[in-house]
Amino acid sequence: MSYPYQITSEEGYHAAWKKSIEDPEGFWGEIAEHFEWKRKWDKVLDWNFREPSVKWFDGAQLNITENCIDRHLKTKAHEPAIIWEPNDPNDHHRMFTYQQLHFKVCQFANVLKNNGVQKGDRVCIYMGMIPELAIAVLACARVGAIHSVIFGGFSAQSIADRLKDAQAEFIITCDGAFRGAKDIPLKNVIDDALISCEFVKRVIVYTHTRTAVSMIKGRDVWWEDEIRKVETAGNPDFPAEVMNAEDPLFILYTSGSTGKPKGVVHTCGGYMVYTNYTFVNVFQSQPEDIHFCTADIGWITGHSYIVYGPLSAGTTSLMFEGIPTFPDAGRFWDIIDKYKVNILYTAPTAIRSLMAFGLGPVHGKDLSSLRVLGTVGEPINEEAWHWYDEHIGKKKCPIVDTWWQTETGGILISNMAGITPSKPSYATLPMPGVEPLLVDDKGVEIKENNVTGNLCIRSPWPATIRTTYGDHERCRTNYFATYDNLYFTGDGAYRDENGYYRITGRVDDVLNVSGHRIGTAEVENAINMHAGVVESAVVGFPHDVKGQGIYAYVIYSGSHGDEEMTRRDITATVSRIIGPIAKPDKIQLVTGLPKTRSGKIMRRILRKIAEGEVENLGDTSTLLDPSVVDQIKNSRL
Ligand code: WTA
């Protein structure tokens, strides 16, 4: 199998892009012919950004798992679909051929059905990075249930919020997860979350870490027992549910500038076509490739480029349970050497943290199988880019810097490996079907080059966000109302003389910590829940490894007296309310916050102080009490 729609030259890219913009329906209609549909579409695209309403391949019917699994059975039943590397390198790795994956997914789809899961039901998945996570995701898609995967680092409270928002009655989890030297008791966290979620009917628990768990009668069942029941019943196949192209495939919660995470909804048809197309073209994948994406399936990168993209393309997806520094900082390189990985797709944070260990951990590792390197999630600094290029790619592997978002479902701006030029720290050019533009703060398009502006997209691509679950108005106001008739990304970008885009970072109150999105309002809400906290303001500051760190200014009226202990307690509260990923790196206790007369916090000033720029704070004359600024400056951490 090869990919007839794989672009093979720079001219080919420009031609494809031009065609896709002039005739999106013709362009995507042709690409969609290469998938298996149970019924073809009535219309390729129907849209307006005002409501917004975006429909791709409307009228078509399909099941994404038939495209990710069944259709490969004719030609590659015995080739590996998923290879799994455990946290502990001394444990056994596992491998699933396409045929075995088909078997496992059908089996678990039967388990879901036996437990009452039906098409359209929301199923929350809270597991570590084990193959059963991918199997659970695919089994949901097979029965037409809407999966909502929650990253294993979120707290019980965060899970409860998401369960309520999605009204999810089913949960799939495991006893625990290994991450480096840690053993995270996932089922315990679920139990805490469920205290306030009595509507949950069933929790299916997979045994992985063998940590003790409590099982509630009538609600909790073991994965293994349920599989046995299916086996006893004769282990039947599971015919894939017929889905409309615009039926929801999944919900994935992500942070925005408000306190409450949004449930981003993607649908079956467009998401499938787009993740496959971008996977094949950006990475220049080959059917026999071993593709190693180091993300967690709890984030969009894992959804699109561990599960759906690579499997729909029939390649081998390598799933890794652990972390880059366990048992030592050579782990990624060991894995590449062991499995002869062809494509490595990781985050700048990981690269920066590994750089700090020097070249020792790279020595003696055979990385010659690598053909393409990728980065995602945050801007990559030039130093990290060059280190990646020289020491990992040995200057032979093109690096693709892929810019995209949970809401975009797949990569929107990136070079294509070896096809279009790369430029360090630039995502460069849009994918076919994507028309980016820059606007100023008034929403007026900036047409020249060598300019900075707010990054928008003019028209839909197949994996455009369709809605935010349960609240379409929120989707409209968040993404489609800032600038008339445009999708607003929340990012700023610079466009150079060649029209290449360089993402400069968020222009809203969203932080990007180690490639993870965290809203400042969410962190503030969590801090404010701590007893004794009067008010807080959270900003980002440059962090050598994480990209951005979290800096919190807190007015505290509690009695403690021991500042260090107060900081630790506040941190513990944030960890409990959101999860360890949102813990502030610095907490400065202050007596006041810089506010305007209308009561608005001037974050610009707080950001500068957090960045260490205490001299030129700009105009502070509009502040209610300018002396607050000096106090904050003087007690800066
Ligand atoms: C940032 C991750 C610079 C950006 C796929 C975006 C990037 C947010 C890049 C989305 C990149 C992602 N260069 N910045 N290559 N890729 N971002 O939803 O600020 O977790 O808006 O999706 O990450 O984060 P999300």
C-alpha cells in the first residue's frame, strides 16, 4: 500500500495548496475517495463560521475503526499495528498485529455492549499509557460511543467536572499507572471523583500495577472478568456501528481563558480524513514505518498521531508508557535503537530536558533508523532545534515543527519532511486546505509580510472543532466571535518575507507549561479555594525547560506566619483541585495586586515582574494604588 495523495515535491505542495483553496470540495472529495465509507456523502462541505456550522462529508456513513483496522486485514493482518514499550525496560514489551488489534477491539466492544454502552453514550477513559487505553478508545469508536479521555495527571475534582459536563455514565480505568519511579493510583482517584457523580453506572477496571483497589458492588467490574464472559459466549466479532460522518467521535477537554475547561468535539468523517492526510504528508510516512509519538493519549497529539492517524495509514504506532528520563536520560534513544524507529515526534520540553544531560546518554545508541523528526505543542527555541538536528537526526533527518491545537484536530501549519523547507523555530507553511491570516487587534487583516498579528484561519479544514460539548454558544464566542467570520486561534504569529509563520505564543490568558495548556483563571480559581487566600493573579514566565512556568501572586490573610509552609499548602490545594500539572513554580505572597480604578488587574505589570523586568514597567499612572507595584517588586522571588 502506498498513499496516492502523498505529496512528493515542493511544487506538488504548492499546487495542492492552491487547488485546496480554490476548490476545497473537489480537493477533499478526491482524498476522501481513498477511505472506506458505507455510504458516500451528499455534499463535501457546508459551512458558515457565524453560527458556527461546519459539516464535512454530510450524508456519508462510516466507522473510523474499519478504516483504522479492518481495511488493513487484507494486506497486513500480521504486521504490527501497535508496539508497546513498558515503563520498566526490564518488563516485557507487547505487540499487536492488525489482526490481533481487531480481535481485541471487537472483544472489548462486546464488553462495552454487555455493560449497557450504546451509540452516542459518553464514556470517560482514565488510564495510563498501556495498549488497553488504545483498545478502549477504538472499542468506543466501534460501538459509536463518544470517548472522553482524561489525562492521568488530572485530579479527582477535574475528573468530576468533566464527567458532569459530559454526563458520562461509563468509565474505563485501571488500578494504577507507572510513570518513571511513580505508581499513580488511578482507580482511587476515580473513586474520589465519583463521590459527587452518582449518575455513573459502570466502572470497568483493568489490572496493571496490581495496587490495591476498592471495588463497589453493582458499579465496578473487572475488565478481565468481562472479557472472560465474552469468551465464554463464543467471542464473536463486533460489526462496526454505522456512524454518520458528522456524528461525534470524541470529546476532549482543554483549557481556555475562562476558569472552566471546554469539551472540544470532533466528528467521525472529517477528523479521520484530516488526521490521516496530515500524518501521511507532514511526516512523509511509509506504510512500513515505526512511528514513535511520545505524547500521552490523554492529549490531542496522542489521539491524532498515536491512534487515529498512524493506524488509519496502516503504519506501526509505538506507544511508550514511561517518561524520557527513566531509568535514565537515554530512554528515548534506547527505544529508537531497540525498535528501529523511523519517525520521532516529541515536544520541545522533552528535547530541552534531555539536552541538559549532555551527550552521554546519546552515545552508543544506534539512531540510524530515524528518517524524520517532529516537534509539537509549544514554540521550539533555536538552540533546542539545532541540538535535535545535530545529535538526534545527525543532520540527515528533516525536522517538522507542527503547529496545531486540540480544536484543530490535526496539524495546520508545518513544513512537510524533506518536501518543503524547514526554518528553525518556524512552523512555516499551511497544510493544503488551510488558509491562515494575521489580523490586528481591531480585526483588520494585515496583508504584508514581516509582520506580527493575531493568527486566524479563514475557512474550515475537515477536522475543525464542531462545538463545545453541551454549549454551542461557548464555541461561538470563544473561537468565532472575536473576529468576524474567522476562526481565532488564540495564538500570535510572525510572518516572514517568504510567508513562513512563526508562532509567538498565546495572546490570551492561557499558559503553555511543558506543552500542556493551562488557563490562568483555572489556576487562580484553585488557589482562591485555599483557606486564607484573599485573591490571586497568575501569569507565565520564561522557564528553561518547561517553556513557561507558572508564577502566582497571592494575597494571603491566613495566620500561619511560616511563608514556606503557606506556599506548600497552596501548592497542595492546586494539585488537589486541578492536578500536579498545574502546580505553580513560584508563589509570591503580596499585600495587594496592581489594579486599575475599575478593578481590573494589570497583568502586563505582573508578567514583567515575573519575567524579571522590573525597570520599564510602562505607564502605571492609571493604577488605583501605584505603590503596590514597588512592594511587589521588592519582594520578588
Ligand atoms: C501551542 C497541541 C508553537 C499553541 C497540539 C497552541 C505551538 C497550543 C505549536 C495548542 C508549535 C502547539 N509551535 N506553539 N509547533 N504547537 N503550540 O491544544 O500555543 O494542547 O495554541 O494542542 O499549543 O495546545 P493543544
